[in-house]
Amino acid sequence: MAIQTTGLLFFLAIITSQQCLNLQLLLLLSFILLTWFLSTWLVPGGHAWCGHRNPSRIPGPAGYPVVGSLPLMGSLAHRNLARISSRFRSLKLMALSLGFTPVIIASHPDTAREILSSPAFVDRPVKRAARLLMFERAIGFSPHGEYWRSLRRAAAMCLFAPRRLAAQEACRQACISDVLREVEMCRAGAVQFRGALQKAARNSIAGSVFGELNSRDKEELGVMVREGYEILGGFDWGDYFPAGWWPDFWGIGKRSEVLAGKVRAFVGGLVEERRKEGFQGRDDFLSLMLGMAEEERIADSDMVALLWVSILNPY
């Protein structure tokens, strides 16, 4: 009996010792995790700046775990950012984290002007929707290099040259006349002037880029432009997390892919149609690009992207 009691006590002692060891390991692990969490989260600008090759010495809010300062990016994000910049006394530069993306905010006009004019910031990250809608192949988001320079030359020669702008004066006058006519027809009530101006701007740019379009093509292009503007104007949380981390709750990626397919079919069809009809003697952007010298001509896929972005950019 004594032997059995001794064995039981020894067994209980082993269990108790094992439990104490497990508890100590759990406490040690919790302490390590808490230390790591505080050291990565409670830093100026938030956790996205921790481990960055250039750690932030700029003041800024720590934000929330994982999402950082993303909850600030609502419909009045500019006001929220201005208020926080004032609170941290960091109007010139403020660091923050949007998800896992380190961000710098400039609320002072001199700093913003310096950033926008510096060649160090010539390359910009492309949002998922902008990438799917072919913006990375256009001037605004294309990486600085030979391809970007070829796009700039094409735009300077075929779109923004003084002679080209003067040649489109009649098209612009016709668009303004359409706006005035639409306003005149609404004598009895309020006028949705914003919509009328958007339509006039779209028709003017479309005339400069594609030349004369029939009413069906104008309507189809207008629908695609409005949807593109809606997609690009939305806030996509997936842009600020590693690929696959954030589900596409709002379907921005799917909508962008569907719209891009429609754009390629529509604009690509216009390119092929112009090739068959002939582009000699026309002064729209599409015809001038098709008539460029062989060494300066860009691929059809890039031409479609450039023509599409030229239409969408005024918005």
C-alpha cells in the first residue's frame, strides 16, 4: 500500500512539474510575442515602417494592429489626415501605415510641390484596378525608361502639339454648343450641369483621340468611362496588403477584368477598322499614331492602353 501511495505521489509530482514547465513556456512565449508586438506596432508611423530598410524618423500615428491607419481613409480622408497632421505637428511630412504599406503624407504646399517636382518620385505604385485597366502601360504610371520616353514623344507629337490643339477647335466648339443646347432645353427646372460638362469633355476628348464616332459608339464609350471612373475612384483595401491576404469583398478586381476585356474589344476594333479604312489625311490621335514611323510605333496592345487612358484621364 505504501509503495502504491509513493508511486501515485511521484506520478502527480511529475504531472505538476510538467504543468509548471508548460505554464512557464507559455508565459515566456506570451512575453516574447507581446514584446515583438509592441516593438513593431508602437513606432512612429505604425507597423509598416518596422523592418523597412529606411525606418521612419518622421512623426506619425501608430494606428491599429494589422490595418494601421486605414480606418481614416473614408469619404473625408483629407480632413482626417489634415487633423492628425496638426495634432502631431507634422504638416510637412507625416508617416503612417495603410495596412502593410508605409506611407508619407505631405500637408504643406511647399513640401508637396517639392515631392511632385522631384525625379526621385517619378515612378509611382500602381493600384490593382489601375493595373488591370492598363494604366501601367500609359504615361502616368509607366516606369521611367525608354518605353516611357517613347510614349511621351508620341503624346507630344500627336496629342498636345499646338497645331493639333488648334485643329481640334471645331470639335471643342461643337461640344460647347451641345452643352448650351442641353441647358436651354431645361428651362423649366434645375440643370445637372456637372453631367453636361462631363459629357462634353468626354465627347471632346473622344473626338480628338478617335475622330468622329457614331452615336452607338459614343454611348458605349460613355458607359465604359463612367464605370472606369467609378472603379478607380473607389478605395480598394487589397492595395495595401500582400497579394491574397485581403479578399475582394467589393469585386473591384473582377469588375476591372471584365471592363478591361470590353475596352480591349472596343478600342481594338476601332484600331482595326481605321487600318482598313485608311488613316491618311486624318488628324485624330489614333490616325497619327498609326502613321508614325516604324521605329517609333508602339505595339497594338500598348496603343489600346494609351488610347483608353487618354479618354479616361480627364476624369
